[in-house]
Amino acid sequence: MKTTFLPFSRPSIGADEIEEVVDSLKSGWITTGPKVQQFESDFAKFVGAKHAVAVNSATSGLHLAYLALGLKPGEEAITTPLTFISTVSMLCSLGVKPVLADIDPNTLNIDPGEIEKKITKKTRAIVPVHFAGLPCDLDRIKTIARKHRLKVIEDAAHAAGTEYKGGKIGALSDATVFSFHPIKNMTTGEGGMITTNDDKLAEKLALLRFHGMNKLAWKRYGKGGSPHYDINCLGYKYNMMDIQAALGIHQLRKLSAFNALRSKYAQIYRKELGSLSQIHLPQDPPYGIVHPWHLFIIVIKTETLKISRDEFIQALSDQNIGTGIHFKVVHQHPYYKELFTAKERNLPNANYVSERILSLPLYPSLNIGDVTRVCAVIKEIIKTNAR
Ligand SMILES: Cc1ncc(COP(=O)(O)O)c(C=O)c1O
């Protein structure tokens, strides 16, 4: 057995990021300032959106996007059950009811056909999540949204660098929210970005993220600035710091190279594991995509094995291989179970994968030997435990 532990995820931070952070620290300005402004401008250009508003997490970004797009208590928003809790918890925090639509078992993304079935008079928004980075069928989703006059807020926490039919995710709907948490394809430690083409929305988001204040601190305290400010609406403390943006500026420049490496390792996983009848791998959709491979997901068909998914995880851990679970579906968490009726929790595709899903190590600093070792261990576990 190999003695060194292979983690499930690891950020790639280089000398450029470190120098830029040190520059921030030495500059006398470490919170929201010129580096955040540069990062926003670079990110907006990268995704082809008019505006990018930096925040301290995608969770904050989702909260502000829902709020700024006018979602109100008692209204409903349709999303996927296979997501991190923020997608749903930020709806709940505004008194908006999350309505879960089942996933497509091939892509593991929300099934547009299921969205249509869940629309009621109270529905105001659709929140597609590009699961593992694979883009949802946005044209179908936007057609449904137009027909029913709904907002579309993309949860693109996994989708930095994702392309859908030749266009980057980030400029294709009302608002798109990215995450820069350390396991993501690019990181700022913690952080997020909201992108939009809507001038008024961008202005509102910028107000909301910093107390509803009409002027950023670095404009007030800079040379020639006036110390006065006004509070124009109820706001939050969701701003990103320059120290974080210092990381983001360089991570963004490296994103394409990072994603190319992720893709290279994902192709090895696909080749090695694709023919195993005990494992289901998510499939590419019929439309054109660039997949950033945020996660390499396998669905273990536990009915073909003598062990459960959690025992499978333990067997990998015994061989010093780390894994992740993305995700236990929303409606199976104790708090959220109470929010949905048994009928609303009857989502057969999502329920099937929730018990069987597993994320394998995937990040730029892996090497081919690491990936082939993971595949060899998986094959051995299956051989030992096949029914
Ligand atoms: C699908 C999804 N949405 C939202 C988030 C929240 O991101 P953050 O940690 O930046 O708040 C995550 C984080 O893992 C996520 O996976």
C-alpha cells in the first residue's frame, strides 16, 4: 500500500499569487480596493459579461442575486436537489420556498422537463446548478423561463471556465454566481462573484454587498476622497478583500491551464472506469460544451456489490485515497426533510444517486501515476466485493 495520503482536493497556489498577496499586505490597503476592482474587471472580461461583482462567498452571492432580482417571501424558486445547501438555504433565508425538480440520470443536472411540471402561480425563478461543472441545458431552461416570465439565476459555483454551445457561462442569464472556495477550479481562499449584463442589477448588488453604502471605503479614504457616505438601503457585509482578489487575479490567468490538466486526468478516469458495469459515469449532453471538470463523479451501483457506498469510501481510505460526497440530496438533510412533503421528496433519480455518489481526487497537481493508482484500487475493491 502507498503510504502517502492522496487528498480529494488541493489548491494550486504559485509564486505569483503569493507575491501579489504580499504586495497587498505591504501596500497599506488590504480590504476591498484596487485589486478587487481589477479582479472584477478581469473576470467580467473572461466570461464576456458587462459586470462582475465580487463577494466573500458564492453563498453571499446567491443571497444577493435572489434578493436583488426581487424574490419575495411566499414565492417559489425551482432548483435541483443535487446541490450544496447554499443554493436552497439562501432561498429559505428570504422566505422563498425551494421547489425541487428531479435530475437527468445521465448528466446529473436538473431535468428541464421536470422543471415544467413544478411551475405554479407562485414560481418566480429557476436556479440551475451546473453540477460538477457540466452545463445545464440553458436554452431549454430559458425558453421555460420566458414562457412563464421567470428569472434565471445560475449557480455556477462549479463552473469557472464552463462553456455552453460556444459561450462562456456567466453572461447567459439574469445573474450567474461563481465560488472561489479552496476546492473550486480557482480560489481566493473564500470568495465569490456575481456576473450580469444588467446595469441596474449590478448597481444594486454593489450596494447590497456593503451595508447599502453609496461609496466604497477606499474611495472615501483615498487621496482627494470625501469621508461622507449615505446608506441607501438595507445592506450586508459581503465584500471581498484585496488580499483575496490578489489570489483571484492570478488564479484566473491560470484557470485555462488548470482546467486542461483536470480534463486530462478526467479522460484517464473515464477510459479506465468507463467500462466497469458496477459504476455509472455522468455522460456528456448532446449539445456543445467545454467541461471544466470541477469534480470527477462516479455513481457506484451498490446493488451489484456486497458493500455500501460508505464501505467503498472506507476501502479507498484504507488505501490512503481521499474522496468527497457531492452531494447528499437537499431533502435528506434532517432540517430540510421537514420542509418537504413525502411527495415533494419523491425524486427517484436524485434519491438513487444520493446514496451512491462519490467524488474522486481531481486537481491540477495530481500526476498520471496518482490517477492510475486510484483506478487500480477501485478495480480491486470491485473485484473483491462483486456480487
Ligand atoms: C453548487 C454550490 N453552490 C454554492 C456553493 C457555495 O459556495 P461558497 O462556499 O463559495 O459559499 C457551493 C460550495 O461548495 C456549491 O457547491
